[in-house]
Amino acid sequence: MPLLGSLLEKSAQRRASLQLTDTDAFRLVDGVGDQLPGIHIDLFAGRRLISIVGEQLPQDLKEWAAKIGASTYWKRLDQHERESPRHLSGVPQREPFPILEHGVRYQVSFQAGYSQGIFLDQRDNRERVRQRSQAGDSVLNTFAYTGAFSVCAALGGAITTTLDLSQPYLDWARDNMHLNEINPDGHYFCKGDTFHWLRRFARQGRTFNGIVLDPPTFSRDDKGKVFRAEEDYGHLVELAAACLAPNGWLLCTTNCRRLADHEFERTVRDALPKSTRLEAHAMPPDFVGENYLKSLLAVI
């Protein structure tokens, strides 16, 4: 326990600057980067979510969670089981609650399944989308999940189109807009497969000033067609580029570990005009472990 406590205290000190900003959700412990391999702890507005590699929560981590007294949940990092977090200590959090990130509010839930409604590693990318969006722009958010990128684009002034296969997630995206006093009726929400909609937009001649591409590493659409990032990302970029307005931008990201940084950059570059400028961006500073998220901003 003393060693664990010391390491946890050091990890918190490394993130002290984040706690002084208008952000109350970030990664508190990032595995091997904080000398705690297999342990990740995220802070969500005072509540903690411990994610571990392995079947059982270590006893000293249980003791630490009980000692801090905050509402704490834990889950196993298992891509096959994908269980919801389990209550560990503190007051149970049975209802969704808001977090704050760069002054923007998002709804989070520990009862929503394997993912809690937002991916903290995309924090800086969300801010980039907000800064690039302005009044009169149109921004398409594909594979949108709960619409966090759409919220940021709308706050920047853009009219957004939020696209996802799941109606519950589209409803969640609307809730996130309401949280930020954005009227979702002034924006578009499309249920369905991203590839289908990109082809449809191209046929209709509908274009966007910005498009966000943040697909899952692996997915299957409602007709059984499989998407694998390492094989299909380039085709996705080609379809998106056909829907870009002149001087538009693409935010291309993936957490596919089977794609090295240089392979991902080549995949994106080969799918776009030679005049495209690519900007590579690192992960947020609280993610000090594995550098798995690749982010490229492509300006056509």
C-alpha cells in the first residue's frame, strides 16, 4: 500500500495543472507511464473509474479506493466481455452526471456499458474542432458516438451533422447539446452506416467545411459488412474527401495499434490530393503511457 500510495500521489502531482483549469475529467493514472502497469484511473467530476488488465482488482488498490472516500467504480479492460463498471466504494452513482472539459459539459454514465460516454484521450482534438469551426461552417461528425465533436463544432458556430448507427447515442448527443444550451433542432442527426451516408452525400452534392473521422478499430454494420481500420481507413478518407467543400479539413484519428504512425500517415496521405497539408498531433499530457492514439488534421 505505501508504494502504491506514493505512485498514485506522484501521478496526481503530474496532473496538477489540469486540475486548475475549467476541466474536471482527465486520466489520473496511465499504466506504465505512471509506473503502474495494467492500471488506469480516470477522474470524472470527482468520481473515479479504475480500469485494470486482469481478472481481479488488487487488494491494495481496493484499500486505496476505500481510503479516498470518493465514488469509485472499476472495470476489466476486456474487449470480449466488455462489462459495465462495478461499484467499488463511496456513494453509488446510479444516474448520469455532467463533467466539464475546457468549459464544455458532457453527460457521463457508469451504467452505460463498457464506455462511459466520452473518450478522454480525444480532449485536445475536440478543442481543435471547436477552434476550427465558425459561423457559416458545416461540420460532419461520423461514427459520432455521443456527439462530443458535434457539440464543440456547434459551440464554434458551425451547423453540425451527427452520424451514428445507434439511435440511443444520437439521443445522447442531443442531451449533450442541451447541456451546453445548444438547440439541437438547429442541427442534423443521421442514423445509419457512415460509408452509406458519405456516398449519399456525394451523390447529392452535399459538402462540409470539416469532417471528423474517428471510427472504431473494428465494426460491423447492420448488413454485416466489416470495417477494419488497418484495411479500410484509406477508403473511408477517400469517401469523406469527396464530401469536402473547397479549403475544407479532415480530422483523422484511430486507436488501432496494428497501424504504426508512419503507416497511418501514409494511408491518409495516399487517399488525399497531393496539395494536402497534414498536421500530426500528440495525445493529451495526462496520457503518459502507450502512445496508441494517432491524430492527423488534413487541410485540403
